[in-house]
Amino acid sequence: MFCVECGKEGKTFGGLCLDCYIKRHNFFVIPSAVEITFCKECDAYRIAGEWKRGNLWKDVEEYIKQHIKADIPYECWMDDGKIICEGSFEGKRIRIEKDVGIKEKYRLCPQCSLRKGGYFEAVIQVRGKIDSEREVDEIVKRHVNEKKSFISKKERVRGGIDYYIGNKKAARKAAQEIKDSLKGELTVSSSLVGMKDGKRIYRDTYSIRVPEYTGKFVKLNDKLYRIASYGKKVELHGVDGDILHVYKDDLKRAVWVEIEEREAEVIHEGEDTLHIMDPRDYTTHVVRKPSGWKRGKKINIVEYEGKIYAVE
Ligand SMILES: [Zn+2]
Ligand SMILES: [Zn+2]
């Protein structure tokens, strides 16, 4: 057999010798460009009809690999914006390099268009004593990002903050964590907001109430303390004058004690003590003199396990 191109004698492929065949033949059909739609608002992009985030070039490589047509066994990879395919035919190495073209388009991703349209599935209401708004913000953001959702709106309202959340599950997890972190109480309610495709649509409200802890009493290591300040670190004033700094988590092993303070009358001031009269039953007691107490100032007392203590 002779090659119809160069006249060489030998084995032919479609009338061509091996060299001519390799020169003429396209062993690989590689897509000339990949169409990618980028979100105008965030880092999401759509490739092959699917919105994704994260590793654009890896997704491009994946896309091209899936769309290559080849009539020989081959390997391919991407290098510096090029796609490289290698295989062999009749013992000859076939290699082809091609620039990857990207056809860019721009629009809003579905999440961003929902957010822009004010869409939300749940509301987190935080009420009461919020020590660190940033801490709450971070908790909400983290759970929202985890679910690839969004905060539709954040609103400061009387007594707290409202977060409008695009995803119910993200809202539930965030609410749970805010409750634990702020030692608040969580109530959940759901309301019917309409119908869609024959299904009832409910909107969830997670309401977290954070009580005021300053001034409350706890029993820790068998000793009674009053909470002087409550944040990430907690300052505790013992009824015996001892001052303790602990972490919020340390209070997990404390017993919360419900006692009320009442005012008492100082009838005599000693060196370290005060003689007071309890106006409730006119009994007199000797209590430790609080360090901040000055003559003429009022004194508050508490009664705990049958004993009277002065508090600052
Ligand atoms: Zn030839
Ligand atoms: Zn977006």
C-alpha cells in the first residue's frame, strides 16, 4: 500500500502512512471554550448548569475532561491555563496542548437573587442582655455560610436584634449556639405564610431571651458569690469578701441561687464589721463590712441558709 499523501510504501491508515495520518488526524476533540457564569454579587459561578464555589480551575478541568472526545486511550491534565492530552497510536506518542478559553457571563446566583429579593425562611430574635453583638454576628454568619445561605437583613429593634435568615436549618443551628453561648432561653414558633406548589410554607421564629446575670447569686465550690460582671470572663464577689474571676464555662458547675437582696439599717460600724438591723423582723446581725461601704451609705443584705450577709 502507498500513502496517498507522500507516496511512502507500507501500512496505511485511511490511505495514509502512519506519519501523515498522525499529522492529519484529530485524535482529540477538546471543547474550544467553557462557558462560565459568574455571580455579580458573590464568588459563586455556574459551570455545566450548576452553581458552585471554591475551586474554579479544578471545576474547569473536570468539565473539559468530561467533554473530551478521543479515539485512543489517553491521559489529560491542566497546566497553566492549558489542557494537555497524551496518548499513543501504533507506538507513537500523540500529544496535544490547547489553551482553555473561558466565555464569561454575569448575573446573580440564585442565593443572591433570593437575598436581594428579601427572601427569608426564618427569623432569629435575640433579646435582653447582649454582651457582645460581634460574637452573635459571628455565630450567625458561620452557620449561614456553612449552609451556603445568607442573612437577608439584620435589624436592631427595641430590646435586641433580629436576623432574617435564608435557610431554616442554618437559623436553627445558629439559634441553638447563641442560646448556649449567652446562656439564654430559646423558644421556637412557626407560622404559615402561604402556599407554594400545593405545599404549605412556614416561617420559623427563634427567639432567644438573655437574662441579666449581673447581680445574680451562684454557689460555686460550696461558697456563695454574687455576679459583679458577666462577659466572656465573669467577676464573682464572694459574700466573705473574696473576689474570683472565672470563665463563663466555669459557671456550668455552679448552682444558681434565687435570693433577693433587701436593704438593712446600719446601727453600728466596727473595724471590719457592721451591726445591722433587718427591717423585716427587727433582728440585729453582725456582718462583714463590704470594702466599698462608706458611712452614711445604705447597705443591702441577703439571707442564705439561715445566715445574713452584706453585699456590695
Ligand atoms: Zn505519508
Ligand atoms: Zn451570588
